[in-house]
Amino acid sequence: MPISNRNTKFLMAFIFLVYAGLRLFTNQPSQVTPRELVDTAAYLRISQQPISDIRFWGDKRPFVFPLLLKITKQDFSQTVSIQVGFSILVWGLLALLVSASMRTVWLKPLFFGIILALSLVRHLAHWDYVMMTESLSISCFVLFLALGIWLSHGWRIDKVIALCIAGVFLAFTRDTNAYLLLMLAGMLIIAAFLRWAKPRVLILAAFFLFTFLLNNYNSEIGERWVFPLNNIVGRRMLLRSESIAYLESCGMPVTPALLAMANNFGHSQDSAFYNNPDLKDYRIWLGQHGKTCYMKWLLFNPLRSVGQSLSPFQGLIAFEDLSKFFAHGYDPILPWFMEPFIYPVKFIFLFWVILTASALIAIYKRAWNLNPLWGVFIFLNLPILPHLFITWHGDAMAPERHALSVGLQLALCFWMLIFLIIDQFTLQKKFSEKDTV
């Protein structure tokens, strides 16, 4: 007996209620005493500045998480409640829109449940109880993707506006997210140029590009790139004679004081990168030429740069030290043995190759004409490598934590591809049976 649309809706509503209940009523100790990390103090400091102060909007950290802290009056428990509630809503929306993209009725509740289960893996769920940007970054990314799927179901100005607003919050939650918007803008321009999409997508491309430029300008005001670049110099560039020679040719003053900072982070040795008088000339060079020189170093030898980002790919996604970031009393909802089947952490490079090959085949076949979700899959998949590149080369500190969005992209692409193949196979089988009859 076939499942009716009405029964499907009731089943999905029941699944969502169980899911929401699990997330709301578990891990209560973690909600009361959420985890604070070193950077939490910086977000607190920004949140305590007047909202009318320009430093609130352009400081050492992007403004979205400090804005949440300001709204909750620095009440961490209330902040966790909002993060959990927001996460439940956006994952529910994504699951609903992905399932709505399926044309086989009985598959809808199955895929709806799998997307919700994905949100429960410890790689993603436990950040709701940590006073950092990870929770909001993941949730804003999920919301942005959900609204993108919604727009793919039919172009409307209100959908465009909603997607653009979500893009702004995504970019100003974490600076690397802004580069995703830049990539999407480029892909949309190419799609319009090749007439794979209507010219109206250039509206989105223009807004995404504007948001990226605005974020980049805002980052310059707050000098948010200085600390990560000091991390790169200390932990990577000063460890190799080749990179030292390059930076010296680019004008960096190589002194004994600077060489002594090899294998150190930006805050090491009492923040010597910032405070040591012997590094004054280095600081001047970094402010004037450091970013440009580093970008040239990466771009002039792309094979080396890409290879360096692909080498730790497996370790970044596996994130074996994840538990050290858990809040007190945090207990993962999903059993540990289920998680590898929902959130792949092994054979990552092979997964990426298969997913990318599938996206290229989908482009060749123009598969979005069969189901618009194929188009979303392509736009989600192709930025994985450049996103990994930017994440790895953007900061040498806590790269696994910074690569969470890359892992989320991989997992979502993995499941989207499975959903689309099963849906297409089921429909073809159904049509074949009708033709036979």
C-alpha cells in the first residue's frame, strides 16, 4: 500500500518532534556550564562595547557572535539556549526542503530523518555548548543552504532577499565563510555566461561579491588577518629555509629575534610578535606587505600549495581531538558506532574524488533539468577544495576546528548524491514497470 502525502507529513512531523525533544532535553549540564575557550574572552570584550561604537562592528572578531552575546547580556546559558533552538530550526528547514526535492513520496520521511540525524553527530552538535563561533557558523551555513534549495524550487524576490540576508550573517560569523560567497559568485557568473542559468542569477552573484568585499574591508579595519598570519609565519614559514628566503626577497627583515619565533604562535612568548621591540621592523613589514607576499607565495606555486592543503585532509575531517572541546557533562545523542555511517571520517580523499567526479558528470548531463537539487549539489561540491585551501592556509592554529564547514560540505554532498541517485533510480524503475504493463 503506497504512502500518502498526508501520512508522510504526519510521519515527518513526528520525527521532527522527537528530534527537537532530544536536542532540547538532553545535555542540560552542558547548557548550565558551557565550555569557554581562550578566544571567548575576545568575543565577550567586543559584546560589551556600545552597539553605536564602530569598534563593535569592525573589531578583532566578526560581529555576529558578539551580537548574540550582547542580546543575551553575556548570559552563557541563555546563549546556549538560543544556539540550540536556532540549530533545531535550521536543520529542520534543511531536512524539509531536501525531502521536498524528492519526487518519490516514500523516500521523503527517510531522507528527512537522515538529514536530522546528521545534525546530531558530535562533530557538529556539541558546538552549541561552546562559547565560540562554530555553532552559529554551522547553523548559518545550514540556513543559507536551505534557502538556496528553496530558491531553486522557484525564483521569487522574497527568496532572493532571504538568501542574501542569510549570506551576510554567514560571512560575518566567520571570515572564511565570506570566501564561500566569493566562490559562489564566480560559479553563478560562469553559469549565466554559459547559459546554464538565467541572467537573473547575476543579482545573487553581485550581492555575494559585494558581501565578500564588505567583509574583507571590515576585516582590514579590525586587522583580523594579523594574528592568523603571525601564526602562519611562526608555525610554518619560519620552519623552512625556502619560505624564509622567499619572504626575505619580499622585504621581510630576517633577524635573530624573528628566527627565534620559529614554531611559535602569534601569542607565544608573551605575544612577542606584537610586543618585542626587536620585531618592530617585522611588524611594519607585515602591515605593509605581509598579506600580499604570503598570497603570492601560495599562488605562484599552486601545486605545492594545493598539495600542502590536501595532505592533512583526512586528519582535518576526522578531528580526533574533538572531545577536548566538549563542554562539561556533554553526552553525544547518537551512539558512537552510528556516526561514521552518517558523517564520513575515513577515506575522505576518495570520497571527495567520487563526489567531484559526480558533480562534473552532473554538469555534463545538465542534471539540474531533472531535479534542481542537482544544481545545489554542484554548487555545494565544487567549492570544497578551494574552501579547504583557504582554511588550511588561512591559519596554523586549530585547523581541524576551522575545517568544520569543509567536513559539513562533504557530508551534505555525500547524502545529497545518495538521495538524488536513489530518487532517480526509483522513478526510472517505476516508469519501466508502467511501460511493461
